[in-house]
Amino acid sequence: MKIYLDSIGCRLNQSEIERYSTQFKMAGHSLVSTPSESDLVVVNTCTVTSKAAADSRTKVRQSNRLNPNSRIVLTGCWSSLEERNALDLPGVTDVIHNKDKDDLVAILLGIAPHEFDKEPVARQPIPGIRMRTRAFIKAQDGCDNQCTFCITTIARGSSRSVNPQRIIDEINAAVAGDVQEAVLTGVQLTSYGKDLDGRNNLKQLIQRILQQTNLPRLRLSSLEPWNIPKNFFSLWEDSRLCRQIHIPLQSGSASVLRRMARPIEPVNFAKLLETARERVPDISVTTDIIAGFPGETEAEFTENLEFIQAMRFADAHVFTYSPRPQTAALRLPDHVPSKVARERSRMIRETVAKSKTEYAQHFIDKELVALWETAKKLDKSGWEVSGLTDNYLRINSIVARNMLNTLSTVRIITVGKGGIQASVIA
């Protein structure tokens, strides 16, 4: 059977379809790069914003148009919460709920889940638009916090940790497939291990990964700014751990954070970033910010914007508040008019763009190590490559040969509207 895999939304969704890819191949099936070639399409949907939900539906309709004869199976947050609407989409035959999604391949193929408990096969990139040189490794799912805006907790349930040995095995399989970087993913990574035997936390898991694998680079996905283990930043004494942390702020206003039910104050968030920067020089700190949360006054927005300026983020995902069904924020009074919320979002984006440029400019004439993720053949002048440094700078260069999926030392030359240009040293 020929399988096409697609995903919308977070890195956790990406990590899940990468696992499906491995399991389908273990069962003797092949992956294809477009729905038009497929017998089965699996789409991992998202509903974190109304746009993500709409994108999920669009993916399904596009797949059906390209191949009306292909069976379409949906999983993920949107299809789990709106199963009836999902099944009404053209070509959709099944919805696998989030509670069952870890066993999706076994369910679809009618085999026992333990059939996949063998040593994982060497990782191969998923063909098509989902192809990644980095491997996304799921370490945790669900969340125990009840942020009033968040539908992910409703869709994915309470926090659950993946057995550490399974994580180690999947990373070793990725290394066997020539992966240079793995990204540890989860909904609430800082809660890792609390549901296990009490002797595991995120710091201990990372230590095991660094000790028991030959992975060249390990990157962490989003870390909520609470429950971070003691002396966490001492982990960066190992240079294989990428100097980047993504810590969602959501708002720099203390009163807005309380309405969001986020157990953090701006002053504590600032102290956390101060500690990270002291322990890990030149670390890149990125974040998520919501503009126009219900009840956000002009004074609260000003407080938010000034705090964002002070934090000097290297980048940020800025979202205009999106009302989501079943969330507590939907029932809060004084929703911000959409025009006002969009303008506030624009102002935040401008602020972040300035600090992003300032952070990148700090590295002009300095040496960094890049992992090349794309390579385009030029007529006679070599290859145009793009990649990420360990501190999450997206850089571009012209090189003599195809350097896709290789690590190399570079020197940053310029930072401008055309992106960050670098020259390869070694």
C-alpha cells in the first residue's frame, strides 16, 4: 500500500507522523510524496487557532481533489474535537482520536501494537513537503495546566510521558539514518517524568540522551516557564545541546496572565531569562505571544509591549487571539475588537522584528555551526544552501557542492532584508 502523510500545526504533530512513517515501513508499506500517488492519506490535524482548523480542512479537500480514490484517515486535535464535521469531508473514512493516535498504524493495519516494539528501523525522511533533515522525537503529550485560551489541553488530555528507553531507541534509529539533529517535542515538556516512577524529569532525560546516543545535536521544543528542573541550564555544558530555548510568554501583563490562568508572573519570567543568559552565553530565547486577549486594556497592552521590548527576544510567534470552542476565555467579558487586536499584533511583530535583527547582528563576523536543510543547484556557481545554526539563526550561503544534511562551521557576513548571509569555513 502507498501512504501519503501530512500534518498541520506543532512540532509534536510532526514527530507523530515521523513515527507513523517508520511503522508503515516496518509493516512493508511505502511512502509517497503526493496524495495523487497514494492508496491511503493520513492527516494529523490541528485546532490551536481557527486558521489551523481551516488549514486542516483545506488539506483534506486538496488531497481528495488530487486523488478521489484514495482513502483519507484523520487524527489530531481538530478531528478529535469535531469528529462529525471531519467525517463529512470528502474522502474521509475514519477518525482516529488523540487517545488512540499512538496506535494509529496498528489500528489501520489490524495488527497488534507490540509488533512495533522491535528495534526501530533507521529513519528515512518522509517524502514530499513533510521531508525534514531534523528528526522530531515525541517525549511527552498532554498538559495539566488549564490555560483559559488553550484548546490543546482539551484535545490532548492530561500530561503523559514517553518511556525514556523508547525515546533513546528512536533517537538511535534517527542517528542510524544519518540524522544530525533531533528535536525533543511535547505539549508541556517541563512536566516530563511526573507520571513515571518519580525518578525521571526533563533534565535527567536530556542527560540520558546525551550519554546514551551519538546524536550530533539535540534541540528542545517549547518549554513552559514553570516546573523547570533545578540547575537545568547546567545541561548546556555539553555543546551538543543547541543554544536555543522557546519559552511561551503569551503576555507581559501580570493581570492578563492571571486571566489566562498561567502560573507565572512577568518578574519571574524575566528572572528565568536572566538565569538562562547568564549560564548559556549567546543563547537564543524565542517565545509565543497572544495579542488582543479578552479584556486587554490599553494600559495592559502597553505593559505587555514594554515587557516584550525588555526581554529582547530572538524571535516570536505572534498570534492575534482566536476564540476557540470549549475554552474558558470564550466566556470572558470585553472581547477586544478584531481591528484593535490586529493592530496590537502588528505592533508586537514590529517590536520582535527589531530585537530579532539586533540579536542576529551580534554574530556578524563570528563563527557558528550550521546544519544545512535545503540545497538548490545553481547553473554554474555551485549550490544555494539554507540552514540553521545551533542558536536558531536561519542562514544562507553559496557553496561549491551539495551540503544538504551536513554540519559546517560558518562565518556570518551580513544581516539584512535578504536574510542572513554566511560563508563556509569548514
